[in-house]
Amino acid sequence: MNAAPPLCLTVAGSDSGGGAGIQADLKTMLALGVHGMSVVTAVTAQNSLGVRGAWDLPAEAVRAQYRAVVDDIGVHAVKTGMLSSAVLVETVAELLDGIAAPVVVDPVGVSKHGDALLAASAVGAVRTALLPRATVATPNLDEVAQLTGVVVETEDDMRRAADAVLGLGPRWALIKGGHLAAHADRAVDLLTDGTAERWLDAPRHSNRHTHGTGCTLASAIAAGLARGLAVPEAVTAAKEYVTGGIAAGFALGAGIGPVDHAWQLRRPGL
């Protein structure tokens, strides 16, 4: 009998277009050698042009999925994504209290197309209930502003943003600066625990097909942690994986296409 690979759980919404959410998470986990499992928190009707509708699952359905997986199979790392209501945020935070596995929190606020995915009434619960459970929090610049009020325009602002996010309780903060104009043709992120600091620098690709980058990055970090990597190494490997996925992103439909989660498998010679 073969041993099971490391076990990684995503707690997030479903993307019917397959580029983000649960679908992106599971593709990422498979590509990076871990067994992906899922707790669906919401169902969205979306495609390359945007989100047409979103429906939250009841808290009891989220709780039942989580317990079914964790109580029987177990988990080595958890990633959270779209938790659009205060009830869902609080439910998931309570569930995470009972595990020792590392948790990556992607505080999803807005979709790639500008559609709101987090109710204003839920922002406080993310701050007070969810982020204190996080091993790593991965906000982008819009989410930093939403959660902390810090507007990032420079690298010094990224440090201030990281301090503000860490003040909400996660052990590590990854401030994603990919859209920062000051970095010109570079995509530069800051990882810190308040003491150690690591800047992650990669080329900013001109490819517009970047749907699912945030979900993919957080899931790749969780996959690394499930495999036993330390946080800095897991984040560095995840950054490399996402950068390759963006470079290989492809057109899908009439709007913004997804990153290519299988880009490593498409390299010559593989």
C-alpha cells in the first residue's frame, strides 16, 4: 500500500470558471505534490468577465464538511479563501481553533474583476477572529487598506502595512506588492514576522491573464507548509510557482484568463 502524500485543506468559495477559488486551490495542490481536500463556503457563478452571482452555504454545511475531513483524514495545512459573511468567518475561525496545523489566510475582499467578495460587516470578524489564527496572512494592497487603513505607495509603506497586519495577530504577514507602481516592471512582495524580513522579487509579466493569482499563491504556500517547509521557504517556492503560472497564463473566454497551474508539466522534456 502506498503512503498518502501530505494533506492540505482549502476552505473557500467555488469558481465556476475554474480559474480561482476551490478549483485553483486543488489544481495548485495537485501540481505541488500534496493531496487537496475542500470545504466549500460559497458558490459563485462567474466566468472570464466577472461574477454574476454568489451564494453562501449555511454555516452548518461548512462545519459538517470540515469535521468530515479533519476528524477522519486529518490535515497538515489549511488555506482559507472566500469567507464572505461574518457568520462564515466566525464559524471557520472557531473550527481552526482546534487544530495544530499551520493556516494560511488569504483575506479575499474583491475579485480580479472588481466584484466585492467580502461583506463590509465581515471585515471586523476577519480582523478579530480569523487573522489571529493565521500562520501566514497574504493580503494584497487593496486588502491591506480594507483591513488596516494603510495605503501603500512605497516600500516603506509596505513595511508599515506589514506591521499593521501583524498587529492583528498572524505570525507572518506577506504583503503582496505586485500592483505597486513604484516597482515598475517588478512584482515585489514583503514577508516578515516582525523580526525577520524577506523581499521576494520577480519580473512583472505583461500577460493580462492573471485570474486566480491570490488563491494560487496562498494554496502554494499551504502546500509547502504541508510538506514540512518553514514559512520563508514555503513562501519563496510559492512565489516562484505563481510567477511561472502567470507567465504561462492563457486566454479563456472574452475576458481575463487564468494562470496556468500545470505550467511545470508543460515544460519541454517533461
